[in-house]
Amino acid sequence: MVDKWVGLQLVPLATIGLPKFLKYFEDLLIHTFPIPFFLVKSDYKKLYDAFYASSSSFLDKAESFGIDRDEACHNLVFVAGFNAYGGMKAWFPTLIKWVGKAGEKLHSQLANEIRTVVKEEGGVTFQALEKMTLTKSVVFEALRIEPGVPFQYGKAKEDIVINSHDAAYEIKKGEMIFGYQPFATKDPKIFDHPEEFVGHRFVGEGENLLKYVYWSNGRETEDPTVGNKQCPGKDLVVLLSRLLVVELFLRYDTFTVETAVLPFGSSVTFTSLIKATST
């Protein structure tokens, strides 16, 4: 039910994989006109009703801020269904893909760091997570090399000039701007070996490079505000990603994966899992 609702919202970003001479047909079919809501109307109504019945305290709070209960409930469905469930369903396999393909050497380093810190701290705590510098770096590296939402669109609100390393581009008010994050996050003038997954890239002095990681629609070193349209859940995404890596290497020494490309994200299949030999 949720997959159907989320999937139809993302269809305009997808490609069917048709031969080149049929690309115009694909554009006309799924990239030109809005997907009709009636295809998911009944499923969405069931989701909405379930959230409305279970979220009284949240809806009461929304009303206290002057937000209509109906509008607040629609927002709750979107946050939980699209942002949280849909986002993590696409992102977690991508994270596992890059960590899995990084190999046993990095796995050994991660397992050692994670288990050592957890033992020292007496468990997986926020303080423990902050001490896991390699784990943190691995998550940021995955977000750098394959951001979950690589495309951004927006109309210029005023005349602006965008500068690259060696050129400047004038954009007039009202013109549509398209952004493709990997142009920046794989910039060879910023990152050494930008096409390679380097797990320790953001350790130590490498933390200075985090300002060039834009997966959240803004610099990793900046915080979301009402006006900058940066992902308000960026810190939660990073936290949950680190927790996933931690839990993997508390249970396993190493693992291997097979991957395939999906219309949204990657398909990942574990081909081997070696249980942890130490704690």
C-alpha cells in the first residue's frame, strides 16, 4: 500500500530502460503528465484514516499552532510514508552496497572500532556513536558517492551568478535551475579519487571536506532552516545510518553482497555473512 503510493510519486524520476529510439515514448508516458491520484486514492485513504485514528496528541498539538487537523494528518502521512519509510527503503540498501563492496580490510577496521567503543561505553549510546570516527566517515562517504536524491530543481528568486572553479554563470530571476549533486560531490579538484569509495575520507583533517557533501540539499556542515529547504531530518538519517553499520558489525566480522540497479536505488543480496568471532 505504502510502496504503491510512494512509487507513483517517484515515477516521473524513473526510466523504463527502453531502447534509445523509444525514449520519446517513455518521456511522453511518464515524464510529461502528472500521474492520476485515483490510482492510489483508496489506499491513501486507508493510510490517512489509520494515522488520524492513532495520532490524536500530534493533531491536538498541530491545532494549538493553528494548523488544521486534516492538513496536519496529511503531513504526518507524508513524513512517515514518503520521507521516512520511502527514503530509508531506498537509502539503506545503497549504504549496505558500498560498505559491502569495500572489502574485508575496512570491515575489520569497522568491527574493531565499533566493538572497542561499545565495550568501553557499556553499550550503543549517543556518546559511543560520536567516538566512532571511522563509522561516521563511512556513512558520509556513502552519502557523498551516491546521494539518495541526486537531483534538485528550483526557480531563481532573483538574478544570481553561480561560480565554478573557472567560470561564472548568470541566472535570471524566474529561470529554472537544475542541480545534479555528483557534479559537486565527485569533483576531482576537491576529492582525491572521487569515483572510489574511501571509507576513511572524512577522518581527522578529512572532516574539513564535509562542507562539500550536499546529499541533504545543503552543506553537511550547515543546519536546516525554514528558508534554506535543507532536509530537516538530515541528522536523523545520519544517526540511523550509523546505527545500521554499528549493528551489522556487532553481529558480523565481514560480509559480501551482490547488487543490481533498480529504478530507485539498488537491490542488494547478501551472498555471505561471517558471524562475529569477538565481542
